[in-house]
Amino acid sequence: MIVRSASAHYSGMGKDGKGSVSTQSGVLEGQPYGFNTRFADGKGTNPEELVAAAHAACFTMALSFALAKAGYADGELDTTAKVSLDQEGEGFRISKSALTLTASVPGIDEEEFGRIADDAKANCPVSKLLNAEVTLERTLK
């Protein structure tokens, strides 16, 4: 089993509080987050942005491995994930992760590409983790 970790610290409460997030690898180290980075345009990150990055990276890697398994050795994959945070009663919930994929895979046809991409969307570990609607819009160049 592989275990990765991240940590968060928050000082103060509610809108006045300020936080920081760090990852085991050190890619994020004390990255600021708080009310203004989550609900306004403050400098720093937020949980939804981090989930979007994780989903885009996970799906793209899963698709890359699936395409390699199907015999495709060359190409490029570019994915954007847009995570939606919706108000739900007094709180919020992540309701959707919309993946947009643009790909160049020499020799593949639209039907096979769609089947492999849809399978990667359904089976990448982050897609499985999310209890939200996960959509995929794809473009084959």
C-alpha cells in the first residue's frame, strides 16, 4: 500500500482565520489558504483547486497508461478539471468535477479513443474517491 500525506494548519476562526497547506513531497510548503482564497480572489490556494489538480493529474496518467496498454506509444494529453463548490443548506459540497481533455494520439480513431478515455475517467483512483458527478469532455486532434 502507498500512503501519501498533506497537512493543513489554521489560525483564527471563520472568515478572519488564515491557513496554510503543505504536502509530504514539499511541492506545497506553507501555501496560504483561507476565506479569501476559497470564496474570493485572494492569493493562495483552496481545497477545490487542489482536488481539481489531483483529478486532472490522476485521470491524465490513467489515460496515458490505458493508451500505452492498447498499443499507442506516442501522443499528448492535456486535461483541465473544474471542480464545482455548491452551497447546500448551511454548508457546501463539491458537486461536480468536469474534465476537459484535448488529445493528440496518432493512429487512434474516435470510437476507440472515447472508449479508452471513458474507462480512464471511471476508473482513475481520484474519480473513484469523489462522491460527485464526474464528467468528461474530450477533443481528439
